[in-house]
Amino acid sequence: MTQTGSAKVEWNREKKSWQVAIQVGAEVIRRQCAKTPPGAADPELRSLAIETARDEGYTLDEAHVSIVH
């Protein structure tokens, strides 16, 4: 697996779900996470970002995950 640079988890108001944006070099991969509840805690959102990156074939360091509420 390839190491990613960073990821951001933020609430997408338009789609009413959490969105994970994974930065891989100049590319940004965005995935909607509709099954995650709106009130999810930060540890759950960090795990969500790491799992989403893994599903895309990347490894992600928890320290490089930012959460925007």
C-alpha cells in the first residue's frame, strides 16, 4: 500500500453526510460516508478516514487526519 499525505473529514451540508477527502500528491479522493451518524465523535471519524484510505489502497497515519465540524 502507498502512504498518503493527509486526509480531512468534514460534514457535507448539501449531502447531509460526512465526507473524507484524501490527499495523495496533487490528487484528492473524496468519498461520502452516509452511514456515519452526524454526531460521530472524533475517534470514530479518524477511524473512518483511515478505513476509507485503506479501501482505496493507501495507508494513512492517524496524526495526518484533520476533522472539520
